[in-house]
Amino acid sequence: MAKERFVETYSQGVTNVRKVIVDTETGVNYVLMSSNMTTGCGLTVLLDQDGKPVITPVTSLKE
């Protein structure tokens, strides 16, 4: 079976959903938010306090 390209590392809520999704090849973190998963959602790169993308070390995702 092929390794998953994206993994969910955080999830909160049922109706008001917030998730953090990490690209296992680049380590870039994304935030997905939705107030109702049937009407649409938003996805964006998660930024740190300096405006740079949050990067998770890829080696920690291979476990």
C-alpha cells in the first residue's frame, strides 16, 4: 500500500471543524476550517508568528 501524502495531525469539532493537515513529503502544515462541511470549507497554509509556513520535520511523520 502506498504511503499517504497528507496526514491529519489535529482535529477539533463536529459542526465547526478545524483540522491541521501535514504534507508528508514537504512537512508543510495546512489548516482546514468549516462551519458546516456540506456547504464548503477553507484551506490555507498554517503560518508562524513571522509569517513563514509551519514545517513539521518529515522524519517525525514517517513513524
